[in-house]
Amino acid sequence: AQSVAQPEDQVNVAEGNPLTVKCTYSVSGNPYLFWYVQYPNRGLQFLLKYITGDNLVKGSYGFEAEFNKSQTSFHLKKPSALVSDSALYFCAAHNFNKFYFGSGTKLNVKP
Amino acid sequence: DVKVTQSSRYLVKRTGEKVFLECVQDMDHENMFWYRQDPGLGLRLIYFSYDVKMKEKGDIPEGYSVSREKKERFSLILESASTNQTSMYLCASSLWGLAGDASTDTQYFGPGTRLTVL
């Protein structure tokens, strides 16, 4: 079965430290990869996507993601975390009009 | 900015009732989607529509139907609500995409409707 995995339910990081939220996918072909963020009681908001080209993708709010085809991973990163980054993050893979989302990772950034 | 609105933020219904969830987008997007979000399961696609009166089943269409009579509006219908349909329902829209493939485009989400079926 095709799927997207976010192996960590929760990631805790101190403000100012770098953060990584992991995502791996098992989707046939060359899926398009996305990261979305969800703040409490809100819908999902787009952060960034990988379609083709450079493996390092830059997105909103200082986030970036690294695509690794051999490891089928698309990890989300930020050099210096902010308390306001605390939210639920979803990785997604889309291909041939099929849409797969991970189970989400809760990011807690402590002051 | 794209705006996707959903008719209710919170809804409480009884088992067996017919439930309508409405979604409207204001950016002339071709594609519209209905997902349900459950803890630990992420988002699961119920249905999507790539044009007026067109629909495609997603991963979990059982117990649901949809209607798209106008481009900007996409309705999710629970014909006979059951307790296992208690969930957060998210609507999204996106542009047409490359060669009719909706996979490439960013989806814009509404705020969600938290449905409780008693």
C-alpha cells in the first residue's frame, strides 16, 4: 500500500535551536511532495513543495525541506526555531490524482 | 488570497440524520476536495471533484456522497450519519494542474468542521 510516514508523533526543541521534522514516502512514480502546517482550530496552510529540480526547497516562515530520492525522504528543517512555530505539521505526497498524507507531527518549541 | 469557507465550525447531529457540509472557494479553482482528519491517521481523502458535476472517489468514500453543481461550491453529504463519522472534516481547493493532473498543485484548506454524531 502506498503511504507517507512521519515517524515522530512529537518533536520537542528549544527556541533558537535547529529543528527537523521527518517524512518518508512509499508512493510509486515520482510523487510531488508537500509540507503543510496546522495551527490550533485552523485548516492546513501550505509551507512548501517539491516538484522537480534542486533537492533543497525553501518555503514560508524560514522553513526548508530536503528531498532525498534514494532514501525516499522529504525532511522539513529550520535553522532556528521560534515558539510561534509550535503547531502540527503534515507531509503529503501526491501522484496521478492520488493524495497521501502523513499522520502529522506535533512540534513543540519551548522558550 | 485564496479563501475557502466551510458552512459550520461545529456541528452536532444524531445517528441516522442526513448531514450536509458545505464548502465554498472564491478563487475559481477547478479542483475541490473533502478530507476527514482523525488523530493518528492524518488526513484521508473522501472524494474530490475536478469539474462541475464530476467527482472521483477517494480512499474512504463509503457512507458519503458529494455534489458539485457550481464551480465554487462542493458539498459533502452523510446520507445516514453514524457515530464512526464523528471527525474533523476539511475542505480544500486547488487549480487545475498540469495536463489535468491535480497532483502538482498546492491545496488551500478551509478551517474545518468538527462533526459530532451522537
